[in-house]
Amino acid sequence: MVRPTRVLSLYEGFFAGGARILHSDVVSGLHAGGDQHHSVLAIASRTHREATVQRVEDDPRYHRLVGAGVRVSTLGRLGDGDSAGPDSFTDQQLRVAAEVVNSADLILSLKEQPLGILLALRSRGMMPAIPVAACLHRSDPRHSGAALGWLTDAAATGLLTATVSCAEATDRAYAHAGVTAESRYVIANGIDTDRFRAAGRADRQATRRGLGIPPNAPVIAYAARFDAMKDPGLFLRALAVHSRRHPGAHYVLCGAGMSWENAAFRALAAERGVPRTAHIHALGIRQDMPSIYQIADVVALTSAFGEASPLCLIEGAACGATPVTTNVGDAAAQVEGIGVVTPRDAETIAEVWQFVLRNRGAFRRRALAARPRLGRERMLTEYRAVTHDLLRREEVAA
């Protein structure tokens, strides 16, 4: 009997974010197939981001992986925004990492940040000769800091076998930045459409009541962490414009740091002229995003840079909301036929929101009709094919 292929994924840590959601979905989906046995090593056991401290054991991605039978271990570090460089690991951390790495046939690195541990192992002669693929989820590698250097070093010296990008924009950007991996793949994001789906009227009304939103009030959802990449200032300025013109609208904000408890968020809302009368539901991190999207008419994205293939746009669309986004990464291709791309102008964004609200029935039908192309099965099939291809190439080379 042939044993399953052992695949190890490296995580910088567990914290709220689309890349972690996506990769954890891939890992659990491939693990469930039976022909691959997946495990995860996280560099950090808790992470300080967007005015929150997020612990591995509290993270829903962690619980989903463990529930699916995926072994998750950590090096116990604190993630504080600075990636773990090759010289930062203790002897004990390297021994733990080496044990896990030497039990794998293939390594997938979630973004470039975890590659520091592999470079450290190689410098100590502790890195086995197995394929390593970096799964990339940005369209602006220059914002990766020192980690971009680790990625280019790993590619140039043969430690990195391949890159797997979630968007064409990502693949082009990393190639332009000098990442010269032997193989390059692009696999567009997909989502679990059994989870992200339209809800019945009773469920939608129950969610609205829970949030204090009237039954027929227009709802604009914003799912993004409080980070310059997402440009929450532009969203809040558009909200200020829209709420003054259409005072009956409600705005549901979700994501790390998107809460009135965050002093920086409060200050930014005041700076961007958000009126006190605006109906804002700043909920912070939520684990029930399908229910939020299900009551939304619009799912908004105002990112300035860095986006590749934003999950919130297709998650919202699968639930019946209309994506309205700035032109970042592959967002325009994602929403073609089901949403609207706007310039980075608050007045225009507010006008587009209202245009969608006036035509919400037609836009909702388009979004729901697109569900078959948004699903995860195609994505899982392509990831499985990539892992097989990398292992086959390794066998041929040997």
C-alpha cells in the first residue's frame, strides 16, 4: 500500500486575514481527499496586529484544521509585525522545526514570511532536499519588507522550487521583483459555496434584529482589517458622503481593528467627517461572516495596494451581495459581470453604492447566478495537481 504524500504548510502565525482563510481551506480540503496527509507549523503562537492580540488556540482556522485531523504545532514565538529572520531562531526552535520538516515530502509556505526558518535550517545543514513552494497572496511584494529578500534568496539558491500565486497580478509582481523560482503556477481563489450562500428571509431578519438594523434598510458591508493596505480612511470618507445623502443606510464593518474600541479607528472616523448620526455597526473580528454578507446589498472594498484576489468580494457575491471595489490586483476580473470597479474617489464610490442600491434586485440575481464559478472544487483540484507535479519533478531529478 502506498502511503499518503506528507505535506507541511508553514504559517507565520494564526490571525484574521484572507490568505490564512484561503490556505487553511486548501489544507483541510486536500487532507480530506485521503491521498495527502497535511500538517502545519506556525512560527508564532500569538500575534499582535491591528490593536489586537490573536492567539492560535482562539483562531477558527486553527480549530477547523485540527477538527479535520490536521496536526498543528508552533514554535511558540510572539508575532509582532516583524517577520522572523533567519538569525532570530533559538537552537531549540530550530530543533523543533527540523523534526517537523524532516517528516515532510513537500513544503508549502503561506506567503514569504515563514521562509526565514527554512533559510536558518539550511545554514545549519538541517534542511532536507525536498520541494518547497511559496503560496503568494500579494500584488505588491515590495511591502513584504525583509521577507522579499528571503524569498529571492531561496529562489536564486534552489531552496525554493516553485511559486503558487492566487492571481495573475501576483505572479507578474513577484517575477518583476526578481523571484526566479524554477516553476510558477497561478491558481485563482475559490470559496466554500455551501457555507457562503444566500439565506432565507427569516434568517436574514434574525441577523438584522440582532444588529439593530431595520428589515428593509439598505446595508453596505466592509470586511477588512484596519490597515493602510485596505485604506479604511477612503471607505470612511465614502461612508460620510453616502450617509449624509442617504441617512437610512446602515454600514456593517468587520475585521481586526474595525471597532470603536480601537482609538485609531475612532480618530480616523472623526478625521474623515463621519457624522454621529450615521448607522455604523463596527463589529471587529467576526466568525459569522456568511450571515453578515447575507444581509448586505453591497460588499465594499477600498484597498490602495497589495490585494491579489480578495476573498471578501466573492464571498459576498456568493451570498447575494454586489461587490464594489477599487481596481487592485485581480479584483476587476473577479467582479466582471457581477459588480462595479470604482476610481479611488469617495464621492464616486458613494454614488456607485447608491446606484447598486437602486438596482439591487438585478445585481443580486447576477451575483447568485455566478456562484458555480466561485466554488472551491476547481481550486482544490489545481492545488492537488501542483503538488503531484512538484513531487514528480523531484523524483525525475533524483
